[in-house]
Amino acid sequence: MPEPHIRHATFDDEEPLGRLDRATWSYLHAVTPPPRQPYEPFFTERTGPRDHLVAELDGLLVGYVRLGFPTLLASNAHVRQIRGLAVAAEARGKGVGRALLRAAVEEARHQGARRISLRVLGHNTAARALYASEGFVVEGVQPEEFFLDGEYVDDVLMGRPL
């Protein structure tokens, strides 16, 4: 099985990332409404290509991870936060999510961060298992923080040192 190729996103990735985001949207991991059709810009003023790593298999973009700061506070600048991770359905089970997660950890280290954190919905057991297998631990739970698709869902805070 070929290894995913991980690289920094470029502005040319805007359209394929938007398609991927719409195709992978689910209340399993999203707290926002579905992306608007037919096209809502993927990159924004707050998050551009510099904040994304993308995964390619056989030359096709099949996943991304968004890395940013948890807050705008200078006292929190040593922390990076995974602010989104998506893998195309046809690429799941091929190591893409794990490769993106590992690349995000390395990028955070490269940026001089001391720790990395993320938030994951309590009912997303596959993502939680992946994060735990890569050294992330549960650091807090906000019970029933979101009401999604007719059910209350916990917000799980996870992190690890770099």
C-alpha cells in the first residue's frame, strides 16, 4: 500500500479542499451546520494554506489537517491546536489520518510549540482512538456541550507534550 504524501497546502488546493470538506461533513465530528452548496470558500481570512497540511495518494488530495493557535494570547503562543482533520471516505484505513496527525505534531514542533491540543466530540470513537494511539490523552470533558442531530454530545479535550 502506498504511503500518503504530506505537504503544505497551496492556494491551488482551495477547490479540492472545499469538495473534500463538503463530502466528509458529518455531525460525527462537526459542530457547525453543513457547508453551503455549491461552494463555500475553504480558506478564510483566519485560516489559509499556511495553516493546512494536505495528504495525497496517487496524486489525489485525500485529506487535510488544520493547525492553529488555541487563542490569540501571547501567554498561550507555545501551544498549537489541531482545528480540523478530514480524510476522504475512499482513503480511510490507508494510514492517511495517522500520517496527517504525525505531520501536524512535527509541524508544531518545527514552529517551536511545547504542546499540542485538540477537541473531539465524545461520540467520535474512531478519532479518539487514533489520537490516543498517537500519545494524546484526555485532559477534560465538557459534558453535553453540543446538541447535534437530536442528541447531546460531550466535547473532549485532548493534548500531549511535544
